[in-house]
Amino acid sequence: MTPDESRSWIGWTFFSNHAHVIILMARSPMIRTRDLAQQIGITERAVQRIIADLVEGAYVSRERIGRRNRYLVHEDRFLRHPVEGDCRIADLLAAVSPKAD
């Protein structure tokens, strides 16, 4: 399956929108909420709520730089659900990182 084909998903996905946001923030710390919303397929308001959750849970810090935010993902934090609670954010990011050829 090509990357373009994998983006034509319909229905459910394996990760929550919270995971999608944190993965994209880790890849691009200066990403805009508009870009997050577009890439994930949700509204900017939904992205703002997710960012607030991630900041409140100490999974992400944000730093204001001019008119933009820079996001710092705290990779040492453990995932929240008991099923994957022994895994850290770093483990999640490593699992979804593009593989070097």
C-alpha cells in the first residue's frame, strides 16, 4: 500500500485523535492548529481541546514564539490507558517513526 492509499481511510483508525496530535507535534514542533486539523481530519476547535488536554496532563508544553507556538512533547510520560500504561510516549513515537532505508 502506498502512503497515498493509506490516507484514504474511511471509518475507524488504530490511534485516537490525541495520539495523532502528539505524533504530529513531535514530528513538527512548530505545527499550526490549522495544519493539525487538516492532516487529522478534525476541526481546529477539536485540536484546541486536545492540546489543552495534553498540556493539562503534562504530556506537552507550549512556548509562544511571536505569533506561533512551539510544542515540546514530554516523551518520558507514560501512556494513560492500563492496556499500554507500561509504555512511554517515546515508545509510541518510535513505533510510528518513518523507517530509515
